[in-house]
Amino acid sequence: MAETEPRADTVTMDKIVSLARRRGFVFPSSEIYGGLGSAYDYGHYGVLAKNNVKARWLEAMVQERDDIVALDSAIILNPSVWEASGHVAGFTDPLVDCRTCKLRFRADKLEEEHCGRKPSKHPGGTPECDLTEARQFNLMLETRLGAVEETGVAAYLRPETAQGIFVNFKNVLQLARRKPPFGIAQIGKSFRNEITPGNFLFRTREFEQMEMEYFVPPDKADQWYEYWVKERFDWYTRYGIRESHLRIRPHEADELSHYSSATSDIEYLLPFGWSELEGIANRGSFDLTQHTEHSGAKLEFVDSATGERYVPHVIEPAGGADRAFLAFLVDAYDEEDVAGRQRTVLRFHPQIAPVKAAVLPLIAKDERMVTKARALYEGLRRRHIVEYDDNGAIGRRYRRQDEIGTPFAFTIDEQTLADDTVTVRDRDSLAQERLPIDGVREWLDDALERPWHTPKPG
Ligand code: ATP
């Protein structure tokens, strides 16, 4: 086993952004046109890793339970939905302009923003700063439906996926034959005209949400709220996020939305500070009552056995796929010295890693090795995302796989030709062992299921 020397957490946002670009996880959007502020495109490894984040969420929320069903509602809904939900009137952030530097800031987040002339200060922090009074700015992005500009109907790109769930409450209740407690889970794009997007994927105007609305009898709401806060915290640690970098932050009374009796954020310690990955809210009966009033459809539960009727209360875990991906990426990033050379490695949980294994013929010019390696690779790729690589020195190929977080590499060498065994190299420990080539598929299946803990210090 090679000599390794772990180091303290050295991650910075600059390193993350540059690795994400260099290895094709995430690119600035429309780059050849100079980009579009705070918009990003996911490249190959980014797509694979973010898909894994979403798949693990769906597994935990739908597949492993019998009380939650899936939904994929439209992005553009009847505009009345947003009247009823309160978004037209109240989905606003307070905005201030600086007359000196001409920049706009969120009035409630000034301590997180940088003055346009003196970035070391917050807006309002220098004698030259000249901030306007705060005014409310609606975050919903408008669009027009219909071929003719003038007669088209104004509509909104959804700012959250949750309302698509509430307006389908009746469908699911009847067609999926559910009774409270039950939930509806949805993953999809949402759009917000953020005043100050930034911090890479953390705050963008277009992003993906993973939301679940859990409908419960009113007297059980507090209990289910506590349950979901814990359940969602455990999901992040289950997939390897260090507990030392994760916390639950209950909202203060003055932070709560008027309809919420309790909200907690799950926060991760990103390089720019503790930041919300997900919010869990006890929303009471607000949403179903509002949509009943505005649509005329009675959104309630009637127990056919007892005749009891009530408007269920809602517990909502609302997370972001991009923020979760960013947290997994930051938590995975590591640097260490291996026998005097530095290596950068993404220590992803195997279930999150974009590529599960690499298959590498030691000598690319040796046709016998290439044939065996290709056969192994083609067998494995029917079950998993795996990569075949015969390009360059073996050390460089290992480094490349380390940088995209591939947990295992199978190498075909001279000995394989003699006895049909391969070397498997472990990304984290760098330990190598030999396996019969016929057993690789089963070995990999097992290895991907094993519990995994990061070797990074807490
Ligand atoms: P913030 O206070 O950071 O603006 P929020 O409390 O408004 O977030 P919610 O409305 O609770 O966020 O949305 C649920 C989740 O959706 C957030 O926890 C986050 O993961 C994700 N999300 C919200 N806004 C954005 C955004 N602009 N970019 C990326 N993800 C977002």
C-alpha cells in the first residue's frame, strides 16, 4: 500500500469551480457568448453525479416507502395557482439600490454581500455608500403564452414545485387510493429572478428542486415535522456528508412564514459559511385551504369508514438538487501527498460517484490486454456507469479517475494474461488486491452496496 499523508480540509470555492470546469462537471452557461451571470450547464460527470443525487432522493422518498408517490407536474401552471398560493402578492425579496456603485442588493442579506467599490466592506459600510429605501421585488419570472405577443396570456415559470403537488392533491387521493399520512414527491426545475445570484451553483435563477408534501391528520403534524427533520438530516449523512459539517437550524419566530408554525433548515458548512441545503416546514392547512377557496374544489380528506372529514396539514421537506450536489462535491474534495506527490481526489460516496469503476489495460499497445479489458468493460457497463481508458501512462489514468471520484479501478496486466486475475485499486486507501476476472462483476455489485465513510478528517 502506498504511503499516504492526510491533510486538513483545504477546499475553497475557487478549487471547486476550477475542478468542476477542468473535469467537465459544470461549465458557465453560454460561454462562447460571454456567459450569462450565474447560469451553469452540467457536463457529462455533472449530469451523472446530479442524477445520482436525485436517484438517491427518490429511493429514500418513494422506493423505500409505501406512503409516498411520485409526480411530475407542469412548469407553467394556470396563473390562478400563484394568486391562491400567495406568490403573486408576497413572493418578494426586499431590494435596495446603491446610488454610488449602481449595484442592487438584498436588503435582508447585506452582511453577506460586498460593496461595489470596496468589496472588503458590506453595502452601506463605507461613507460613500448611498442606499435607497428597501422596496419589495417579486421573484417570479414572467412569460407570455400564445403566438401573438399583444393578446398572449401572462404566466409564470414556477418558483417552486410544491404548488404543482397541492393542485394534484385530489387526483392522488382518489387515484392512488391514499389516506393521510401520505406524501407526494416531485423533482423538477424551478425559476426565481434572484436579486443577487452567486456562489457558483448555490444561488442561480434556474435550479432543480426535490420537494415532498406530506399530508397528515392535524393532530399529528408536530410529530411528523420532527420525524422529517431527522429523516432528511440522516439522508445527507447516509450518503457520506460529514456530520461535523451539517447542522439543523430551527427558524426563529420572526423568520417563519405567516402560515408556518415551525421550520428548520438543514445547513452545510460551505467554504463561504453555513448555508441552507433544505428547509423542512410545518405548513399547516394553509395551502389546501387557499386552493379550496380559489378553485372551488374541496381539498380535504373524508374517511369513508367513519365519515370523519378534515383538511390535512402539510409537512414539507424542500431541498435543491444543485445545492445538494454542491455540498457532496465540496465534502468530497480532498488533497493529499502520496509518496511525495500531491493528488486531488473526490471522495464521493460510491452511490453518488458519477463513474463507478474504470477498466484500464496496463499497456495500451498490447492487444491481448486490450481485448480482455474491453470484454470486462463491456460486461460491466450493462449494469453500471464504467469507463474504459487506455490513454497515457497508468499513473496519469489513475489521477484522472481520482479527480472525478471513481471509487474503483480494475487493471489488466501481464499477470491477467497468465492467470485471469485483475488488480482492483481502491480510490481512498489506494490498497490493491487481485481478483479473478470472472468475479469482478459480483465484487463490484457488492462493493457499491457496502457502507462507506469518508476518510477525510471531520
Ligand atoms: P434562500 O433563503 O437560500 O433563498 P429559500 O428558503 O428561499 O432559500 P426555499 O424556498 O425553501 O428556499 O426552497 C427550497 C430549496 O430550493 C432550498 O433549500 C434550496 O436547496 C433550493 N433553492 C432555492 N432557491 C434556490 C436558488 N436560487 N438556487 C439554487 N437552489 C435554490
